[in-house]
Amino acid sequence: MNGHFVNIRSTMKGNLCRSLALWLGILLLLPSSVLAVDIEEVIWGFNNQQAKGKCIPLSLKLSNNTPDVFDELVQLNRLQYGGNKVGAPLCRKIFLAPYSSQWVQFYPYIIDERQGEWSLNWGPRFIYSRKISRNGAGTSNSPSADNQISCIILTNSTSLSQSGSHFKRYPEELFPPMVTATDSLDEVVLDHVPRWDAARKQSFMDWLYRGGILHLLADTSGTNLNFTTSMVGLNTPQDHFRVGSGLVVRHQRKLNQLTESLAVSSVQDARSDELSTTGASKTSSPKSGQSTTQQADSYYYGDANSKILLAISEMTHPDHNWFIIYVMTVLYIFLIFPGCYLFNKKQKNYHYRNSLLFLLITVGLFSILFWSVGKRGYGETTTINSLVIATPLEGDQYDLKCWVNAFVTSGSEYEFSSTGNGIIFTTAQEAEKVRGAIYNGLDGIFFSDIPPFSSRRFMYRIKAPYKDQNINVIDYEIDENSQLTSLLIEARSALPDNISKTQVIYDRKIYDLRQSEEDGRTYWVLSNSRIALTDWNTKLTPDSVYARRYGYRNEEMDTTRLYNNLYENMVMNHLNLHRPSEINQYQGERARIKLFLYAEIPEELKIKTNVQGVQQGRILFAYDLPLPEKKNNKND
């Protein structure tokens, strides 16, 4: 018996040795690309945090530790908790010389800050991978975490390890070459002139023009920094000045002396100086008496952009003949049983083949009938519904944020692109894998397989050319309660067609405007309608989208009304207001007003695609306009 156990043990040991030798041989025979890519360093966003609801730059330092050249297409995939891929992969071609390393950037969309599993895939059928995990540092479940200010110091690679600063350092060479990737950046500190190419210079100036805040420090000799080419506008000698909607503040102190509190107070002082030139009272209008706890905010869950995508997808709403469908369903069940049994019983010779044939014919016939009746609920029309927010940049350029739902009647692989620079696509998908591929950046494009009679929802960001409306505030009056009593705005260029709504937000109030034409120019003045911004809290109801979804079942679709109902959601999305507490605490700059024009999407701003169908949608032009200088006689 002992000898028998010895033989079994020796056999098992031999099998184990042979298995290990076999696996070792397989590893030696695998192509070098399996081990070609290593991830040395990962930087999420600008301050190593994931900004929820935004596309952030994900910087990966990749190395090739083999003697072979690595020149392949690489994918970045978002993973679910079970390791399954979600959404469409982000693709780009990467070249790594032998024993070299370089920084590579992707621009993923962050749905959930707590979901930190991604993978980098390459090789045949992208079977090889490196996981990109993010630790829990800096992640918070608190709603206030979404509103944390992202302030960084741009520095060169040799100064990254220096200490003594109160802000996080970010390598200047990793600053994105397109403004569409800078949504998660709020403020920048500069104590030197960055060594950038033209694309990064323009991207930085676009970020500033759109509303960024720049803290400028003197150089080591105590003199102001001297910028050139497209950044020459930063040489203005004032203590604070504007670049578009952006604010530049100079500090006569060293980098290690600039604290977060000093940076905040300097911005407040600059805005206070601007307010003193408008004649408005320095006392803001009283805040709403409504109070919203963090617990109440917790009911407003989910991704705001996903809700907008869901809302426009419901515009392609089926109008099925449910009576026929129900009758067909009952008849189908009857034919399966007892129909099949009765059919077989009437046969002279009981044979199972007759029953199988009867079942096959029944299933096939009703499959065709259900398919035919179901598809007619959509009118068999290919339709693309879109929503766009357009923020003006310098030089007849606009920063666009777009939501698209493409419904098709013919299944195929479709392409989506747009005219402009720095396009970033995302499916904003947290559960479903999308068959396709996304190529962001220069000449970016989105390939997607869409089955027949179904839709594909996605978002994209792009800097696109469009005519400047040349809009300015001509005159205004503000009372002692910081409320507009009169306003005159002028547009000297042609406006988009079919403007359905025009409003301004000043302080915490929303004002309707009335439009008039004179001498080829367009003017707006205040109408009688005005409400508090807090009245829009009802638009944040968590199930409002689903209420719209099921409320349309028994009524005729009116896309114009549906688009009009989404206007408030678009404005709040632009202002980054997603919870009641954020609306109640909102405080606009009282030296500036925000003007919103809601109109049909111009033809040149529609998405470019091989989907042959009707394109319709709305665009929200969002302007941040300064109030012209006006003396305050009471203060004088």
C-alpha cells in the first residue's frame, strides 16, 4: 500500500514538473509585445483626482523594456467591478523605441469617482493588458467634493520634486494641446514662461479666455514675466485684468509665500475692484431662505450628462399599436399550448416531427409579425437628435459640448466626426459595452456599430469655427438690492435662426429679455418676467427624466416642446449646478452678466456622419458679458 502511494506521489510530482516546463516554454515562445509595455507613472487629471462628469487628461508614462520596436495600436478600456469592458475603447497608435519611455495621454470620461479600474490593451485582438488602478486617495463621497477648486503650479520636469509650495505641481509638457481636455482645471499658478509648442500655447489661452483663473508671479529677479506670440496678452502690467471671461491676478511675492487663502483673497479683491466700477452696491441680494442638507442632496444621484442623453433618446419614441401586439401575444401563447397539442391530436399518426414542424412555423411566423409591427412604432425614420452648449472663444471660435442620440433603421457600422480642433468623444456609458472605437484629438472620429431600429447615445467636445455675434452690454441700472431694473444689450452681427428663448442671469435672479431690431442690429431689453434661480430646483428632481419617459406613452410626440423643456437643464449644466445646495449657494459675479440664447443648431455645427437621416436639435449660446463702467454716486 505504501508503495502505491509513493508511485502516485511521484507521478503527481512528474506531472507538475512537466506542466511548469510547458508553461515556461509557452512564455518563452510568446511574442515580445506581451511584455513590451510597462506603465511607470500615472497622473489622473491635473491634480491626480478624477473630476466627475468630465473628460480628463490621463497621462501614462509608458516604457519599452525590450530590444524590439513597439509600434502598435493601443486601447484604453473602462472596466466594471467584474472586469468586463464598458463603453467604447479609446484608441491611439503608440511608437516606443527599444529601451525607451515616453508620456502618452488619453482623455477618458469619469462617471463615478470611486470607479478606478481601467486597462491598457494591445496585441492581436487586444489580448494583452496592463491594469490601471487608482487608489482611494482624494476620492470623496461628499457632494461638496465635486466643487473642489483644482489649482496647480505648472512647472518643468526638473522642478517637480521641489518642495515648499502650497499647490500641487503639474508637468508643463503634459498640458493638453486642446482646450476641450481642460474642463477639470480651475486655476493655474505660473512663476516662469512655459516652453510650449503653438498648440499648447493656444490651448492655455483658450482655457483662460473661457473663464480660467491665472495667478502670475514675478521671475527670480522680481520683474514681470515676458510672454511672446499667442501669449503676449499676458504682458498687461495691471495688478489684475481680464482675458475674455478669464481673470489674471499678479502677485508680488515668491512661490513659497503664496498660500491658498492668499490666492482666494486676491481673486475676491480683483472682483471687488471690478464691481466698484459698475455702480452696483457691494451688498449682494439676500440668499434664498431654502436650506438643503447633504442628506437631501444625496437623492440627486447619477451622472447629469447621462440623464440628458437619456432625455434626448426618448425623443425617438415608439408609438406602437399595443392592441395588435397584445392580441398577437395571446394568440401566440395559445398556438404554443394548447394549440400544438390539439394540432398533434388531430393527426392520424401521432408523430413528434409534425409537432416540431408546427412549432417552428409558429415561432418563425410570429417572429416576423412582431418584428414588422414593432419597427413601425418608430415610423421607420433614421433620426439624429442633438443638444449643444456653445461658449465663445477668441477669433470666431466656440467651445462646444454636445450630446447626440442617433437612431437608425438599418444596422451598420457608422462614423461620427465634426469640423474643428481637439475633438473628444465619449459614450458616457457605465453598464453596456459598445462595439466600436474612439480616436480623439486631431482628426478625431468615432466608429460605432448600431443594430437596426436602435440608437447610439454619446457626447463629444470640440473647438469649432462659427461667426462671432459681437454682443455687448450698452446700458443697465441696478438697484440697492442688487437687482437689474433696466438692461440694454446689442448684437452687431447676424444671430442664429429661430431663437426660442433669451435670458440673462445676474446675481441670483433670472430675467427674460425682449428682442427688437433697429438699423440692422439686434437689441434686447428686460421684459416683465423674472424669477429666482432657486425656482429651478424642481428641474433637478431625480426621476424627472423617467417621468418624461413614461409620460409620453399616451400622447403625441412634440419634439419642440421636449427641447424647450430641457432648456433649464442645459443652463444648469453650463453653470455646473447639479444639486439643490449648489443652486441655493450659487453666487454670480455681480460685475458681469450671463446671457443665454436658445436656438436651432446651425447647419455648420451639426455632427458629420454617414447616417442618412434627419438631424435636429437645439444649441445654447452662453455668453459671459462684462458690465460697462459706471460711477456709483452714493459711494462717490
